[in-house]
Amino acid sequence: MPAITVHDKEFIPYITSSQIEEQVKKIAEQINKDYAGKRPLFIAILNGAFMFASDLFKNITIDAEISFIKLASYKGIKSTGKVITAIGLDVDLHQRDVIIVEDIVDTGKTLFHFLPQLEHQQPASLKIASLLHKPDALLHPLKIDYLGFTIPNKFVIGYGLDYDGLGRNIKEIYQLV
Ligand code: IMP
């Protein structure tokens, strides 16, 4: 596969669609096993996770529900750091087995600040599934329970991930040169 240009930057092929497909199936199989007899609630974080969430959910064979949210972050009035709110969270998480579906955990900032809000609703369990993880960029302690690929600290696009709005529709994952 040749290199591609998105906006002003060049990207080279990094993870093929069949590699992605294989990993997504493995994660789904593990979840099917781990949650057998339960009815997990997947919460996919938009926009980036839509493609991963869709392919993952198609491979879930146990009873399961899915809901989509968007996260909006703003600075708190006091210097308590970022406040993150969920838009579209319309399901009661109390006593539910919740699996957060993310495209990528980079610094971990987003989930680190957001998870306590979900825990506040007292779910029975709360796990994280992420397609990608850049451990070298991680700034906040975060346990990823279901992971597709560990990648170096380089910007990637494709399979739902964008560079300034573009690249989400690419079937493979490309890496910034
Ligand atoms: P974090 O809060 O730093 O973990 O960032 C998480 C979010 O940043 C992800 O859900 C992505 O939307 C975005 N992001 C982080 N790294 C990349 C990347 O390499 N490509 C595209 N988006 C990224």
C-alpha cells in the first residue's frame, strides 16, 4: 500500500484491515467468554470509536446492549483541571456490567477524568476496551482490560481515527511519517 497525504501530512501504512479484523474478533471472543450469562452494556465514545464499536459489536454473540456518547471537556471554574461531561448518556448504569469502547488511549486524560463520573452511578463492573494504546504517551494510570494493539507514540489515522476531520473512512491504520 502506498503512502497517503491527508491535509498537509504524509502517512504510511501501519496496521492492515485483516490484522484489525483478527484482533477485533479476538477481543469479542474474550468478552463473549468473560460476560457469558451477563448482559453487558457497551458505551462507545464518539466520534473515533464508531468503527471499532461496530465491528466489535457484530462479533458479540451473547446478549448485549450498546449506547453511544460524546465527551465534551471544558475548564472548571476553579483550577481543578478539566471537567468532562458525557452527551447522550441515556442509560442507567446502576448494577450494569459496563464496557467502555475507545478508539485509542493516548495520554489517558480523557478516560481518567471521565471514569469517576461513571463509577458514581455504581455499575456492577466497569471495564475498558480500546483498539489502540500508546503506553509511552500515558500520563494517567489507567488499566485497559481489552486491547487491540500497543503502538509507539506516533500519530495515527484511519479506522475511525482522524487528522483534523479527515481519515476516519480509511479501512487500515496509517502512521504519520
Ligand atoms: P487521551 O485523553 O490523551 O487518551 O486521548 C484520547 C483521544 O485523543 C482519543 O480518543 C482520540 O480521539 C484522540 N487521539 C489520541 N491519539 C490520536 C492519534 O494518534 N490519532 C488520532 N486521534 C488521536
